[in-house]
Amino acid sequence: MVETVTVDGERFEVRRWAGTYHLTWLTGPNPGYGFSIGSNTGADLDARFLEAEIRGFLAQIDPETGHL
């Protein structure tokens, strides 16, 4: 599964593989930068959960470097 989601004006590509979600920050300052989250059960993560994880990621970004 590959999709694009927008949270608070920031776009992320979401790729799911083997119970893991790889999120690439498309509108961020560093190409290819993002994070991954997973489920021990392989269950699908719901959209609200993904949005909360993205917001948490963005809240930790250093505005000067664009990295955690």
C-alpha cells in the first residue's frame, strides 16, 4: 500500500510493508527524511493513529535543521 496523507499542511508518503509503516516527509526540507512505525500483530493502523504519530514527529523537528 502506498498513499499520500496531509497533516497540518505537511504531506507524507505512507508505505506499508509487513506490518510496518514507512512515512516519508514529502514537504520537509530534507529529501527522503521520515520515520517508521509498526504493529507487532501486523494489524492495520487507523488513520487517526497515523495522524497523531505524524503530529508527534513534527513537534520534535528542529526548525533550523529539519531533523529530530
